[in-house]
Amino acid sequence: MLLHKLNIGNVELDNNIILAPMAGVTDLAFRKICKDHGAGLVECEMVSSKAIFYNDDKTLKMINTTGEKRPVSMQIFGSEPEIMAKAAEYLSEKAEIIDINMGCPAPKVVKNGDGSKLLLDLNLVRQIVEEVVKASKVPVTVKIRKGWDDKNVVAIDAAKIIENAGASAIIVHGRTRDQFYTGKADWEIIKEVKKNVSIPVIGNGDIVDGETAKRMLEQTGVDGVMVGRAALGNPWIFEEIRYYLEGKKYEGPSKSEILDTILRQYDLLYQEKGEYTAVREMRKHIAWYLKGMKDASVMRNEINLIDNMEDVIEKLKIYFGKLI
């Protein structure tokens, strides 16, 4: 059965479809929306272990889970085992799963030796996972890439080390750091990782709908799938995948449902961060929600010039009123 409950350590997920952590995207409001639409697990946007260690106010606000359905996973990045361990110990009081980022390709992350840069030092990978597992009160997962570049494809070796160091699951993105998010994800390497470890493996990369999720599960044998960019403006993808895996037809959201979801996300953001921040952070989300709709670019440009929530909502209602 392709759709099933998934155990990560002692944590049971309702299903095996997971929302990927995305910087500037998977905040509390968006996570709640994706959970409402059937994600089995949601991950907070990654936070710096050093920032947690030094009690950085801005970072601590990013780990707010008020009113959130459980379980929740929190992802940390860094390259110092002791600091990563301290951050994990602190966050394991607030989340059901701690995820270690060893896949982020962003220059500002890798220049400090963090994220996917860790895949060039498998001994350090082992040390970090061991220390984090030892310090955490909850199961630990690790997100990796295929490798740094085509000359350093280390996913299989890294996965074995991660399993031996005590992690409860591994997420594999089938691209190298050099690829960033371009080209095609290598599902064969994900399949090989699955063959070489006994803990759950979650496949990531090029899952854009129910069909690709099913193919990933069938071709690689992974235990679950992780959806990233395909969820932008489309939290219904979790419902779509669930329906597809169960052999049911999924109609997709109506224009009214899309508007209602935008307004709900707006309200959630407003409650958490206030009007000033909500208006500005929703701009990118609205652009994603409207993608492919009539006159979407005109609407997006108009909304980007409005700085109060009431006017944005009124404009959205008028726009969708013409579409419905």
C-alpha cells in the first residue's frame, strides 16, 4: 500500500506525505494550511543552531507552534556538533522531530560550512548526528542531497553513517549541490539509499502531483515522499496525492476555495505577526496562488503596491468575484 501511516522513531504520522522545510515559506500560517489539507508531517523553516544557542529573538519567533496540529518537525542547520546538540536539546522540548539540514545549497549557508557543504566531510556528518541524537529528547532525521557535485556523490555512504549514528529517518533530495534546483532529480540514487539502510527513507525532488508521487514510491521503494516547491500556492497537493494513491479522482479546488484559503492564511499571519508583516509576507503567497489565472500579473503588481490588509482583501474579493 503506497499511502500509509509512517513511524519515525516513536512518532506515528497519519500518512507518508510530508511538507518540506522552505526558508521564508513554511511559517506557522502556511504549515497550518498544509496540515488542514492533509500533510502527514510539516517542517518549520530551517533555523540556525547558533541563533538558537544564543537566544536570538528573531529566530525564536520562527519556532512558534501555537495552535498547531501535531506532530511538527523543526529543522536546524550548522556545522559545530556541540552547538547543534544544544539547539536540538532546546528544540526537542517544542517539536516531535528534530531534522538536521545537510542539503541546503544556498551560498550564504554553505560558505560557513553548513548545509550541503557537510557532505564533503562525512566524519563531521557522523559527529553531528551522534551529538544531536544524544542530546535530543525526540527522534532525529537528516535531510541530505545526492552529494556536493558529480565528483562527490556520497548519498549512500552518508546515509549509512547517519543510520549508524542513530538517526530515525533520512530524507534524500536527488540533486547535487551544484544543481541547486535545476535539472532532473536522480531517483536512482534515492532507490540505492533505500536499499542500503533499514530506517525509513523519504524521497524528495520533482514531486509535483499525484502521479509523480506514486512513481517515486513505486520506482524507489521509499517509505514516504516530501513535497517542496510544488506546494507553493497549492496546499491542495497533499489532498491530490492522497486521492491519487487511493485510486480516487481529485477535482482540485474551486476559485471560491482558493480565495477562502488565501484569506485564512492572511488571517493566521495577521494574528501571529500583525498587519505590517502579514501584508508584505502574503505578497509572494498571493502570486503563487494566482499563478495561471486570468490577469494574474496585473493583480499581483497592484497588490504589491498596497500596504494595508483591508484594501488587499477587498481587491482579492473583487478579482475572484469576476472569476467565480
